[in-house]
Amino acid sequence: MVGANLKSETMKLMDKRSAMEAEMNAIIEQLCQPGGPGLSGNLVDSEGFPRADIDIPVVRAQRHRLAELKNDHQEITEKINVNIQVLHSAKLTSTPKDSGVETNQNASVATAGASASLQNLVLRDSSSANDVDMISTMPFAMVDEIADASPAAEDGLQLGDQIVKFGNVKAGDSLLQRLASEAQANQGHPVPVIIMRQGALLNLSLTPRTWQGRGLLGYVIYT
């Protein structure tokens, strides 16, 4: 009964998180539309006056709301991670080795409270017709700007994409330095990237390379 209640609670948390992601994506889409201020762009013009082409109070409110949602998203994801770990432990304890309990080949199960960047845990019970498929994501950055004709643009990255994993880089400290090192170490070679776009996980391949603009990819991220 406890397991069933925990599963139900976890599914409700996942639904709540999906609603948060939908709201975040809507805000990002509005802020990052052509001519928009982006997630962190200046609200004043080159002369220091408030920009006349945007509604500054609305933009500030949207950015504030996005920051709130980002924090709430992290908290709810950590709760989901803990519940998945408990469910997984309960399955391992109550089910014989040959009963079909397994983790996906690409899975990584986080310890309780850890902020893992990507977890894909599949629990299967051969005595039950219901499979539990829980995917937990923790984006660590959002794409705020992409230069025209840049490697990022040509390889399919879009404004508002949320980066879950870039090569070997996941959520954690010193992200900008780690991302720069990963790009430099793989210059001229495709780097597997996992992103979240409109609530769905996508796999991309970005190749850091020199071009007419700055950097090796030509994008600006917001962490």
C-alpha cells in the first residue's frame, strides 16, 4: 500500500512538474521571440534609456516568475528523485533476482536528494501488467541567444532550449568553465547533447568549430 501511495504521489509530482515546464516554456517563448529581450538581455538602449520597444514591467515580471519556477522545478525534481530511489529500493528488496526488475541500460539512479542531470529509471515486475516508466530531467542552462550562421544554429539548437547534458557536462558547479573546456576539447568533433524543448527530451549533436563569429558555437546561455 505504501508503494502504491508513493507511486501515486510521484505521478502527481511529475504532472505538476510538467505544468511548470509548460509555463516556463511559454515565458521563454515570449521573452525570446524575435526582437524580444531574451532571458537576460538589456532593458535599456545604447544611450541608457529604457527600451521603447518592450514592456519593461512585464518583462521583469516574467523573468521573476521564471526564476521562481526554476527554483520550484528543482525542488520538485529532487522530491521525485527521492521517491524513485525509494520505489527502486523497495522493488529490489521485495522481488527475486530473476523476476524482471531492471534499470534501463542508459539509466543512472541518483542518491536521495542529488541533483542529477538525467535519470531514466524503468522498473518492471513480471507479475504485473503495469510498467513504471519515470524520466526525471534537470536542465542546467537555457539558450538565450544564437548567432546567425553559427555552429549552434546550423546544428539545430534553438532559442529557449534547455540543456540537460553537453558531452560529459551535467548539472553542478563551474558550469561555464566546464562547458568551455568540453567545447575546446572536442573542437571539430561532434558532441552529443541532450536538451529539453517544449517539455520533450531531444538528442542533438553539436560540433564546436571556428567560424566568422566569436566562440566555437556562437550561443549565449542563461544558467
